[in-house]
Amino acid sequence: MELKEELELLNEESSIAEIQKYIKAMKKARKFDGVTIEREMMLFLEELGELAKAIRKKTKGHLDITKEYKANVEEELADCFIYLLSIANMNDVDMFKAFKDKERINCNRVWKKDNK
């Protein structure tokens, strides 16, 4: 099955595991499956920076007030999501299980409001 066909099988009801499986196939199809974990992490951090910049621009935190900024938070979030799940795959982490396990721990924590 071609990658585009696999992508079209994903929908709002798709599980995180299904998306992780697609990302594994996508990386192989695009010949990114040989990337080291260190490089993948650096690429992820770059995408996080792009997301931060898009959010700053969207919230009018411009550095140059004469320039028209175009911020695409949605695309940057998608890029971060892709890299995050890719890193999970590279570490054999089931993200749904990891989320549930971590949130069970968090549910038992006592949280206080940040007064900043």
C-alpha cells in the first residue's frame, strides 16, 4: 500500500498506535529510517522553536512592528507531533500507554495554582 493510501486510512477515530505505525512507514518510505536518535531529537527541538515563534507571532509578540507576520501554529504543532511520535517509535515507546501511565501518576499528585 502506498503512503498516501495509508494516510487516507487515518481519521479522527484513529488511535495513537495507528498514527505511530503510519509515522514508522512514512519514515521508511522517505528514507529517514536511518536517522539517529540524536539527530531526530535536534530536529524535534528545531520544530519546537518554530512552534514558539509561530505562537509569538500569532499573539502579536512581533520583534519588527513594520513587518507582516504569517503564523501557522497548526502546521508547527503537527510537525512537533510527528517528531514526538517518531522519537517514541525509535525508543519502542507506546505513546498511549506512556500517556496513561504518566497521567495515572499525575492524578495522584497534589497541584497548586501558579500565581504568576
